Amino acid sequence: MALRSGVYVVPTSRWYIERTVWLIAGIVLLISTALALFVQPLWILGVVATGLVSIQVGLTGFCPVGNVLRLLGFTPMLGDPAPRRWIPYRMQTDRWYLERRIYVAVGINISVASTLMLMYSAWWAAFTIFVGGAMVWFAATGYCVMANALYWLGAEPRLQPESAPSARCEECGLSKVCVGGHKHSREKQAAILKAAAASPTLVNLS
């Protein structure tokens, strides 16, 4: 991975599956940590469970929450282009792109912090509160400190339209719609528009 500069911000124009999953996970982290601090320390196991599921999503692409959201009508941006009938949503696992690394990194961090809270000190809950708040902020604004750290270290992002290659780009063979602004796609779109202007009744823009 080559080091890079700039800011990584994911699209926030709609609530796609991955963005909604981050929001739900952040809320679960905050609630579980609060219950562990003020009600019963074992509530921190909710954070551990969230961490383990996050690791599992990063490794296998299977997300229980994502599948429920898909059944509810949410659409993905990082979904497998050929999902199985009995698994409506599965995250792409063809490469270790940035967003996939986030799942694993967050899962490991909150699982370790939760274990340390149970074994040593309640102060470790400050870390899970920070991560939970950061995930809610990530979902709301598209900006994440950890995601940007991975971005600066050279991890390939797939949700940022300006990045290449994009998981939403037809040049990568993963989508019929390119949002990456790649040269081939720009030229193709320009040719379609030019043809439409010349013969608007003969060109099918669909």
C-alpha cells in the first residue's frame, strides 16, 4: 500500500446498508457500555458480541444485520454482485479494501477493550464509548478517524466516489453504473450524450 494524503468521506446521500449497519452498531455500543457502567458490568458482553460479529463480517462478508436491512428494502453499496437466494446480502470479500478492514479493526479493538474492562478497570469503557460515538458520527457525517488513518496508510477505499478502483465502477466488473469518474466511463457517457443530442429519438439512454 502506498501512502496518500487527503480526506476519506463516504457518501451520505442515502441510508444504504453499510452506513445503516455502522449507525446501529454505534448505538448498540453506547447502550451496552452505559448499561455495563450503571446497571450490571456483564452488559459489556453486548459490546464483545458486537465486536465478534464485526470481525466475522470482515472475514466472511456475512452480516446478520445487513441481511435484515436488505429484507426491509435497504440497498447495499458494497454488496456481493451475485448474492445467494437464501443470503440476500453479503459484503464483497474479493480484496482487503478499506471498508472491510474497518470491520476487523473495530471488532478487535472493542473486544479487547471490553475484556480489559471486565478484568481490570471500568475506565476501559471510555474506549468503547469513543468507538460507539465515532461510529454514529461516521454514519451521520461520512467521516471516521480510523477510516482516514487506513486511507492515509494506502488502503483502497470503495465507497469514496473519487477513489479508484471503485467497487461501483464498471471498469472493475462489479457494477453497471460507474461513480468513480474513470476515463473509460466518462468517455462512454459523453458518447451517449453526444449521440442523444444528434438523434434524440433514436438513442435509448437506458
